[in-house]
Amino acid sequence: MARKFFVGGNWKCNGTPEEVKKIVTTLNEAEVPSEDVVEVVVSPPFVFLTFVKSLLRSDFHVAAQNCWVRKGGAFTGEVSAEMLINLGIPWVILGHSERRALLNESNEFVGDKVGYALSQGLKVIACVGETLEQRESGSTLAVVAAQTQAIADKVSNWDNIVLAYEPVWAIGTGKVATPAQAQEVHCELRKWLHENVSAEVAASTRIIYGGSVNGANCKELAAKPDVDGFLVGGASLKPEFVDIIKSATVKKNE
């Protein structure tokens, strides 16, 4: 089964109402491949979710950047999966390396979050990836396998999960995993899914790459057989995000 190319834009903690309006206008006016070819999701900060959803073209969707690990209640500052569902937000990013590093979110905590979000009807972009030290010590595959295992422990149905491989050393640093490095990890992740979940899940789950993706390098990365799209950081706030969406046609032409 062909995996539909997926491009997510993670705006992180950025934006004013004016800037957000400008980004959305650029996206709304862009000529991009159809929904049959590419699925596009943008992820603004919580405070802009409904604003963006109300303005954004209907063939693009909106994701939250995080949600709480269980039902809402006395959890000051948190936003629950139920709230997102009630607002009509279909997607959420979970396990981003910035949250793992800065907020000490453990593999198990991320796994619990993914399981709960799915149980409430959200679709999940689940992030995995290694630090520079881990890559240099040769433990990349062990690290991403452990992170994926913690998700697999809590998930029975993978239909609504997109796996995002984000080498931490390449996020916002301008360093990019070479297409060969990205393909190697994506291939190993798919192999892991095949051996530890099922052949069907391995074949159908989209594994996207995140880590300094931009208009200049996206086509070469998109051409790799196990790279099914991108989770874009800084470049998703710029017009070049449109070029990254268009790189989906690389797959179509294969």
C-alpha cells in the first residue's frame, strides 16, 4: 500500500496574531499538490489553534504541539486531549525532543501520552530521535528502538500514528542528517516495526524526517524510499514551507 506523503509544520513557541495571519495567507494562496498526493498539517501554539483553524484552507489540517497524559482536572497549565477534540483539532505532536530534553519527558511518559491521545480520537505525530552523544557512541538505533518500544507498549492500532524521526543534533542547528543517514534510520525503524509490531504496520506507517529540513534539501531527502515526509521546524514559518510541501511530487514521479 502506498504511503501518502505527510508534511507537518511545527511552529514551536513563535508567532504574533499578525505573523500568524501572514503565514496562513501564504499557505492559503499556495499552489500545492492535491490531498491525494500529500497530507499537510500545521502546528501553531495552543493560543492560535482555533484562530488558524478558522482561517486555514480546508485541505490542510491543524495539530496541537502537546497534550496532557490523561483526562483533564487539577493540572494547571495543561491542555487535555478531550479539549482538543472538542475544538475540532484532529492532530497532536507528542514526544518532541525539546519536551523530552527540557521538560524531562521520559519514554514511558510519552508512550502513555500517545496511548491516551489515540484513545480519545486524536491522531498523533510521535517523535523519536537521538542526541549527538548517542549518535557518536553508536547507540542511535538502540535509542530510537527504546523510544518506539515505549509507544508500542501502549498502542494496539497504528492507523492514526505518524512516526517522526528527528535527530536531536540536527534540530535548529543547520546540520542535517544526510539523505543516506535519514534513510538508514528510517529503514531500521521500519524493520523494527516489522519485527516487533507487524508486517502490515511496518508497510503502512509513515515515518517522516525532522531536523533542519528546508527548501534546498527536501527533494533529495524525499527521494529516499523510507522517508515518507517531513516535520518541519523553522522553515515552516517561511514561504519555503510551500516548496517542502511540493517535494511530495518526488514520490509521485517514481
